[in-house]
Amino acid sequence: MVPTKTEMDVLRILWKHGPSTVRFVHDTLNEQKEAVIYTSTLKLMQVMREKGMLDRDESSMKHVYRSALDESKVKSGLLDRFIASTYDGSPSNLLVALLGNDKTSPDELKKIRDLLNQLDK
């Protein structure tokens, strides 16, 4: 299952903050981008529940939603699709593009070096 960009926005909020009400997700979305209508957020989250992306706790007056999807699995799947479609399935081509990007900070390069050194051991 591949979430849309809008579904990913909701999932990122739930992954970061844990189980949340529609109001909390809605308010957080509005802080991140242009105004979103509350009923649109509610409908989106209801549809995501129908798709199996979210679970809903109905034990209190306020329904609380949580992600039913594992963050690392979703991100891994999206990355695999991105690498396949953009870099001919080659992680090394992606890495070369990232390292050649002038947006990569010295701190990020150090983290990459440390990771590579750990993988060599």
C-alpha cells in the first residue's frame, strides 16, 4: 500500500505525536501548510481507516486515531519505488547523487562515513 502525499502528511503527524484526535491532526496540518478544511481532514482520516492505514479508538467521546502502518516499512517501500523509478534501481546511483549535492552538510557526510565504516566491520 502506497500512501498519497496527503496521507503521508497525516501518517507523519501520527508517527511523531502518537495516537491523536482529528482536531489535533487538522490543527497540525494547518500549521504546516495552507488552510485545510476540518471536514476534509475528517473525511481523509475516515478513508484512511477504511483502507486499513489507521485504527480508531472509539471508547471515549473523542475518537482517537493511530497509524496502523509501520513507519519504517512505509518509508522503505517508498524509497525502493523512488530508487527503482528515478535511479534505475541502483542505490549507489542515489548515493552518488546525494553526496554530489551541495545541500549535503559536513555533519551529514560524517554520519554517512560513520555508517559506511560500521558496515565494513
